Amino acid sequence: MRQYNFNSKITWVAASLFFPEHFGGYCGKFSDDKFETTCLAYPELEKSRLKTELFVIYARNDCRG
């Protein structure tokens, strides 16, 4: 099992993709840099599926903070 360093900057970058208060901004301009950094740090993620799901979440008004 892989060990993660939850104090790392990459963890915060990855987490920021899931902060509801950022969803409105990401809907208009997706953060490719943050997404690519996250996928490099966590290669077990299904990149295309995650991106699709994030786009759906960002577009929903009821998911915004």
C-alpha cells in the first residue's frame, strides 16, 4: 500500500480541486495545472474519468459553495 504525505504541497493542490468555493471559477476556466499535478502525484487515478466528473460537478449550481 502506498504511503501519502498529507502535509505536502501536492496534497493541498489536489484538495483544492474539490473546494466548493472554487467550483464556479473552475467551470469557466478549468485548472489544468492543478489537475496534471494531481494526476502525476496520484497515478492510480483514472485521469479521463476524473476530469469528466469534475466538469460535471463544477457545472452544477447546487454543488457550488
